[in-house]
Amino acid sequence: MSIFRRPDYQSDATQFINQLKASRPELEQQQQTGRALLWDKQVDRTIWNEYRQGRVVQKPYVYQTNAD
């Protein structure tokens, strides 16, 4: 057993989140819906590979003009 363990300690933020979830049980479903809207997407790996192959290598100093 660690001497640094604080039994049953919850930070203010954790207490707030637990109270919020208890008062609004639909919140978890709304969070998952929002995540699915923005993040959970099907990725077409062939398109991404083509995108990566088509990238142009950037010069070490972007603002340097060609002095030809």
C-alpha cells in the first residue's frame, strides 16, 4: 500500500462531472452522438495513400525565393 494514496479522494472537477451526469443522464448519449459526427468516420486508406504520395516536399526555409 502506498503512503501517498488518498483514499476516496475526488477532485472538484470529478465531483462536478459526476453530479452533472447524475442530473442529466442523457448527456452521455449526446456526447457519443457529437463524437460520431466529428470523429468516428470511415477512412479510405487508398485515397490517403494517394494524398501522401502527392505531397510536395517543403523547402527548409519557406520564405526563401529562388535566386536563379
